[in-house]
Amino acid sequence: MASLKQILRKQAPQRRERVRRIVEERGQDVLAQISVAQAYGGLRGVRALVCDTSEVDPTRGLIVAGRPITELSDRLPEELFFLLCAGRLPTTAELHTLQQDLGRRAALPDDILPVLAAWPTESHPMRLFAVGVLALGRDSHFARGYAEGLPKDDYWEPLFEDVLDLLARLPTLAAAIYRLRFGKGSPIEPDRGRDWAAGFAHMLGIPDPTGAFAELMRLYLTVQCDHGAGDVSANACHAVASALADPYYAIAAALAGQAGPLHGLASQEVMRFVCGIRERFGGVPKDEQLRAYAKEWLEAGRVIPGYGHAVLRATDPRFTALHDFGRSHCPDDPLFQIVDRARGVIPQLLRDDGRASNPYPNADAVSGVLLHHFGLREASLYTVCVALSRSIGLLAQLVLNRIIATPILRPTSVSTERLESDLGR
């Protein structure tokens, strides 16, 4: 049975030839024009990147390797990684081979935990996550191969070894940070008999007598596995890796971007918003109370977290999948009931307000509430969970970009003075 690496080795020449042919035949075709407003507005809507793992359709949501995420929500995260890399789902035997490979790599080197323990106890878990990734980078296969003069066409092979090491160790690292940062006891060793998501749930040490928490983690880590190449974390990861920095530097850069309040911190902010509602009303408010609270929130100049999206113009299907899980497993949880009530009240309020191009809930609107229900009460770890899920797609993107030898990312900049001069002609 061929391993994923062997499958990619067979695919590599065809992938390179496909890109060469497209550039040769259509290299002068224009993908997009850019306006001054877009240049100042974060390049939103500018088609300037190629991503072969996934895309975000404004109405259908996340499309993974040509398949809507709703068709894949019952799959394991490691199956999604295989799909993102190889373009197809693994057979049972191929999945088993990948899981065994990840299992044997999952333990952290002995010197990593002392690095984490030495940091101030008040450090945000995302800062510790980035530090841990950088510390793991001392063993980079790619950095060593590049230093030894590896041929360019072969760069992807040692990089793939780094990617598997990271994919295997990131759950172990994230769970260790949780236990050290929040005084939960010593880190728990990885269990090779569990799948990737269930293993993470186990290492957190949260009681799970029914297995529902592990089930949630499988869904949570699957539906948020990738989101194209244009958001902050993916773009940062690609930019750093394009300079031939090893995957540890690239993933650490992605984590730095993910830690921003406008990106991965959203689920943490949602918990504050929802808990504030519960405290104000002593439980689940009525619709008119919730509407008044949200209106007051908007009038204070704040954004309602968990609603809206840079690309989507419909309810996020990832929200739908997670919300359906909540209705099945925790319909009586007051925080979930607030989320459920909010999805019927807030979109209309945002439409009436007129400032939101997309008034619908996204995955962050419900994900933290579900984690909270099952015992993961420390909201600052939610961003780590999102980042852990997104690492699946980011790592797959690193592999595919190195196979086709994407060049260093180097757009040209222009000054405001130059724009003023040109526009005044």
C-alpha cells in the first residue's frame, strides 16, 4: 500500500507540468484589476493567489478539493489532510498507514516542555503555541536538506517530513500548553490508538465518559481545516515559506496572524459576548431583550462577534454543522440557547443597521459555546483550537506549493504621494 508521500511523489511531475502549461498558454491572461480602494482596503476581492486545496464560495461556503465541507463533516481530520494533499480521500488502508505514521511522531522532544514552562504564566496560549512551534524547528528536515544542497525539485520531500512531524505534534503541543498554562497537571502522553482529534481531546484531560467531546473535536477540527489562501494566517504562512523558510517558521507566522482579534480570536470574543448576555438577563433573554442588547452593543461602536464574513454572503455551513451538533448534544445549555436565539435575531438587526454586507453567523458564533459545554472553559485556548484545525490546510498548502516550486512572494508597492501624482494627471 502506497503511503501519502509515495502518492505525492508520483503526482509531482504531473502537477509541475500542469502549472507549466497553464503559465505557457495563459500567462498573459488578466485575473483581476485592482482599484485604489482595494489597495488601501486590504486587497479584498483581488484575485492574486492560487490555492489548490480549497476555496470559499460566497453562497456555498468552504469547498475542499472540489467538495462542499457539508459533504465531509463526518470525516476525520487526517482524512481531510490526505484529501487536501492528494486530491482524493484515502482508502481504509491508506488512512491507517497515515495514522500509524502520525502516531509514531506524536511525542514531543524532551526539551520542549521546559521551554514552555519557562514562559510567564500569564502568557496567552497562542504565544506559547508559536514559541513551541519555533522550538520544534530545530529538527527541521527541510532546513538540513537545503543546507546540504538538495536539488530544487526535491525540496518538497524533506519539507513533507517536517509537515508530518508538525501535524503529529501540534495536538500534543496544544494540549500540553493547556495543562501547563491553566494548572491542569502534567501533560498527558499521546495515545497511538486514538485518531488525531480524539487523541487531542484525550490529552487535554477533560472527562469524556460518553465520547461526545471526542466526537465534537472530530467535527470541530474537520470543518475548519482550511479556508483558501487569502486570509491572514494562510497568506502569512505562504509568504514566509515562499522565501524557503522551513515549515516551522511559516506555521509560527500563521499562528501570529491567527492570534489577531480580527481573525482567530473571534470565538474567544463570542464567548465574552454570550456570557455578557447571560449575566445581563440572568439567563436566556427574550427576543426583544436580545435585540435591545445587540443594538446597544452596535451603538457603542462595537462589532458583534461571530457574525459576518469577508467572503461569505450566506450562513456559514460550518456554523450549521456545529449548530446541528449542539442541538443534538446540548439543547438545554443556556449559552447554546442564547446562540440559537441570536441566530434568529441578530441577522435582521444587522440588515436594518445597514453596515454589514453579510449579517449571517459564521463558525465562531457557536464553536466556543460547544467547547465550553464539554468542559473546556478557558476561552483563550479556543484560538489554539482554531489554529490546530487550520494547520491541516496550511500544512497541505506548504507541500503543494513546494511541489510546484512557487516563487518568493514579492508584490510591488506604491506610495500615497505617487498615487496622488498619478491621479492628478
